[in-house]
Amino acid sequence: MARFADIIIDITHEKVDRPFQYRIPDALQGEITVGCQVDVPFGRGDQIRSGYVVGLSDTPSYDPERLKEILKVHAGTVSAGSQLIKVAWWMKERYGSTMNQALKTVLPVKQQVKQKESRWLCCSADREELMRQIKEAARKKYRARERLLRAFLDVERISYEMATQQLNITASTLKPLLAQKVLRLDSSVCYRDPTRLLLTGRAELDGSGALSESGPSIQLWLNEEQQQVVDSICGQYDEGIRRTYLLHGITGSGKTEVYMGLIDHVRARGGQVIVLIPEIALTYQTVLRFYRRFGDQVSFINSKLSAGERYDQFERARKGEVQIMIGPRSALFTPFCRLGLIVIDEEHEGAYKSETMPRYHAREVAEYMAASSGASLVLGSATPSVESYTKALQGVYGYYKIARRAKKDSVLPRVQVVDMRRELKEGNRSIFSGALQSLMEEKLEKREQIMLFLNRRGYSRFLSCRSCGEAIRCPHCDVTLTFHQDGRLVCHYCGYQIMRPPSCPVCGSPYLAPFGTGTQKIEAQVKEAFPKARVLRMDLDTTSKKGGHEKILTAFADHEADILIGTQMIVKGHDLPAVTLVGILAADLSLYAPDFRCGERTFQLLTQAAGRAGRDARAGDVVIQTYSPEHYCIAAAAAQDYEGFYQKEMEYRRLLRYPPSCALMTLLAGSPKEEMAQKAMELAQAAIGDCLKMMTERDADIQMIGPVNAAIYKLNDIYRKILYMKCENYAILIQIRDHIEEGLKKQGWSDKLSFQFDLS
């Protein structure tokens, strides 16, 4: 047994961001494993700190007499496992975080949660005695007791929750029946099952609320293109070839069926599978499709689950009771011991990039995990990221393309691009172009469904004074407050909100007016223009509660509404056969964002939105309303021409030295004091200069831009400065990052402000 343990102290601080070795006392031998959490004496004062075991050894690195002993193992903590420890270390080195930050990322569930108890009421009496008890309860007019006993004429047991909630039975009613041993109360530990809750009320549940066993019997049918992809990848898998593949399939081409074919093959060989999806809104549809195929081997994780539900799903995965885990980024860290396949659906989505330290990209981490676990990685998209497509062209990734839709008679929709400048000249000041208005009337008359997409929530974008022109801004962030129909003004960055003031806070004028358009305002105008239409709105405000996404999507899928209005979450991956018209109300909103990827994201968003229309035999129509119809991103999206878009986009990237033609590192410094953020950037610039002096002329081909104010300069009372560095050699940028961090530590600035490094 190992006698020494390497431990990362649970302090998110660079000065202790390294392993410390401790002796394992005899009393704890056998309890210490890689990934477990322990208490140890730390520092000169021997303060008790918690930490994670990241390694075990029989050989001390220092004088064993001077090593301190581990005090105790945390009961009930979830062990990270040696594989996830390796992933955390790689993320720390790659993305410049502390080891603790990386560990907390790969441990989505860190503490054991009390197990759920399932309780059942069972009838102990024979039928003759049960009838006697029913007659006695009726004679004494014990209505609740009679109601409960009669329920046992048809079933052998009833869940305690059903008895108390649906039959309205109280503890006082149960007490005499339990005392007389007419009934007994059985209990057992059970898992919290979010899959059951998600599918409640659907065909996948039987009458008692239990999961039906009919799901896995659903047959998988693949067309020729789909089968070729599955056969090729599976053939390589059987040969021991594990690599990353890009599956480039147009919208509606049946990429999910390809995933299922691959999963069938991997599971038959004992492998486990992680399926990543970018949006919580996709959870219901994805889990439903996978459950129909694989039954209770499927589970899912997302941020809407309770701590107990999340814990139970990871426990089921750890014990091998589920083989397929579905979810957003955090599902990547499912503790599978026989990982055989990772699938990243809609791999182009920005949701796969973490906004907190470590600022990892799920695609990159998945590549590392697949390589170190002997698993294959499949990236699927109708609009692949420029980075992934470039690697596919270079032969780094395997590449497969599916060029036609999977459903018979389903074709890509007809697309119209409407120049809103011309609409304005012709006197149309409505948010609906003439073409969109006409098509909406036609589709409603045919009882077909419509989706209207706007990349903004709220009622109006901001509230402004018509006298002095000042907009009402967030006092903590450098942004205007979003105006909502209920009178609230909300900052969607820090959460600050106030009610609409009666007058301008700057000049006192009562003339405050809303400007811009949001989803709430679109909803109001649609109801006014089409009073007979049934309308649903889906954005962050209407889906904030647990189950909000599923409730809205289920209602729309069941044709309880004619028009669905929403933000990005409605245009990503949903398969709604009755939708024959998609209206994109403001295609330019993302086109001029302060981000070199804004053109790519606009193309992806428009192409994905257009792909929601006409996914069945009925023809689909798409109307793209824009003030820039000549822009190559919009023209390519209208034509569903990915290759044409890619060529134009790469010309721009090469010219301006942006990824993937060049590596880019972003340094973001933040401080509550403006002058401190500026001073930190000056120190960083000096460190970069020192680093460049030590490099050869070829290695030092680095372009530095800034420092400048960040796009949102003040965020949650933090002033933010940003600095960009470009270099063709990725490794050089990592060296510079490490040199900057070392210089900031020596100056003592690491304690005074926050730094974020982002490598692209």
C-alpha cells in the first residue's frame, strides 16, 4: 500500500497551486485513493485545510520525518478518479488556471447528497378482510380511509406520495390501519430519476408512471449515406483506430441517427458514451429520442437538476448502471471507466466554451479525454466551426458529409432575403416585411406552424430620455438596462434591476421612451397583427423555472400554439415537422458584434434557423430580414452554401491573422480600481517585452494589440482592460502566458486583481 500522498490544497491561489506530500497514517490505509478529499495540517500554524489527493507513492520526495500526516478522509465526498485528475492537470496547464479551479470544474458533483427513500403502502389483509374493513369505514363515515382501502381492490401497492397527494390521505388516517396491520409501509433507497420526470405524460410512460420498456424496441433505419458513415467509423473502431471525426450534415440530414448507429456499435463492445448538446432547451427532445432507442441505459445532466438528481446520475454512471450520458459541457466529466465514444452535437456552438476559469473549450478537452481513454470523438454540425473544418481539410480529423435530408420528400426550404431598407422606403415601418406578413397569413390559414426568431429578449432594448438623450444604465456595468413589459429595467449581466422611474435620473424630464425591439415586444405586435393566432414565447425569462423549456416545446409540438417567438434557443436542433415558416426578424444583430467570429456566428445562426422549416414532406419557407443583404455571411446562409462562406471567411482570417490561420491569446485584467487595471496591463506588457528578448527573431513574430478597454469596460463594478497577442506558434503564446503569470506573482499583483487568459 502507498505510504505517501500528493495533495492539492483547496485554496484557489497561485502560491499553493502545486502538490504537497503528506504521510498516510496506518489508520487511513485503504481509505486514501486518488481523487478523494482529505483534511491536512497546512502552513506554519498547522491550520486544518481540505485538499484533493492527486497522486500516491511508496517513495517520499522529502525527509519522511518532516512530512505531516493526513488527518482524515472526508466521508461522502465523490472521488475524482485518476483519469479526471489527469484531465484537471491538463486543463490547468493548457488554460492557465489553478489546479483547484480545474479540479472543481471536473468535479461537477463534489459532495454526497442524502439518498432518496421510496415508500410504498402495501395491503397485508386478504380480500375478505379488506372488504370487511371497507364496509366498516363506510359505516363510520371514514371517507378518506374508505377511499384508500378501495384503491387496494385493484392494486397490490400504492406509493406513499400518491396516497398523500392524489388520494389526500393524512398521517392520522394511516396510523390505525398500520397499527392493525391492515396495511404496512415498505421503504427502500432509490435514485432520483430526472428521466422519468422529463418524460412524464408522454408515450414512454406506462399508466402507473413507470418507465415503459417499449423504448429500446424502436428500430433504427439508416439511409445509404448514413450507413456509409456508420460503417466507415465502426470499421476503424474495430481495427483499434481511435480518432476525431467531423460529421458535416445539412440540417435535417439525420446526424442523430448516425450517432445512434455508432453508439449501438460501441456499446456492443462494452464501451460507454457521452453525448454533449449545447442547449438545455434540446434536453427533452434529445433524451426522448435516445430513450426510445436505448431505454433506461440513458441518463442526462444539466444545470436545472437539483443537487440530489445530479449526484444520483453520476453515481449511476460510476456504478455502470447507465451507459449513455447526455448533457451540456459538464456531462463531459461523467465518471465512466470504459469510455468508448464522445459525441459533440452542434459542435460549432459557443456554449461549449467556458466563460469562467479555466476557460476551456469542451471540444479540446474532449479530444484530450478521447485520446487518453482510447475513445473515438465525433463532432457533428450542419455549420462546422471554421477551426474544425480547417482540421478536416488538413486531414487532422476524419471527414464525412451528408448532403441530403433524411426524411423522404423533405428538401431544404425556399429562402427569401428581404432588404429592410427598401421596405422602409416603401413606407413599411412594421417589424414584418410584406413577404413575411403574406406568408404568415398563408401558413396560419393552412394551420401550419411558424417560428419567429429574434436574438434579443425583453420588451425593448433600452429606456432613453427624449429631452437629454441619456439612456438608463446599470450602475455596476457599462451597459444599458433592458426594458421589460412589466416595467422592470434589468441588467442581464449582473442581475441588477429597478422599476421604471417616473422621470429621467439625469435631467428630471418625464419624457422617457423605450427604444429597440425585444421578444416581448414582438409577442405583443404579433398578437395585435394576428389576433386569432395562438402565440408562445421562449426566451430566458419564460424558461427560468425548472421544466420551462420542456413545457413550451411540448405545447408547441402538440400544436397548442401556431406561432413560437424566441431567441437563439428555438433555432438550435429542434425537429418540429409542422413548422413550415421561419421568420428571422433582425439578421444583422450579431453581424457587427466586437468579435472576429461575428460573421461566422451570424452565418451559423441563420443557417440553423432556416433549417427548422420544412423538415417533413410539406415545403418550408424562410424569410431573412436584413439591412445588409449583400453581406457574404447572409448571402451564403440564404443559399445554404457552407463552402462559399468558408472561403470568404478564411480570406478575412488570413488577412487579419485570426484563428485558425494564427493563434490568438487574450489577456483580460480586472480590478475595482481603474488605475490598478491599467497598471497591471503595463506590468504585463513589460513581461512580454522581457520574454521577447529571450526569443529568436523567428519565434518572436508576435503582434500585440492594446491594451484597450474591454467591450464592456465595467462589469459588476470591475473595470476591465484587454490585451491581444497573435502568433503562428501556439507554444510561444503559452510560454509568454507563463512568463506573465510568473512576473505578476513576483510583483505581488496576483492577490490584487483578477487575470484571465484565453487561448484560441
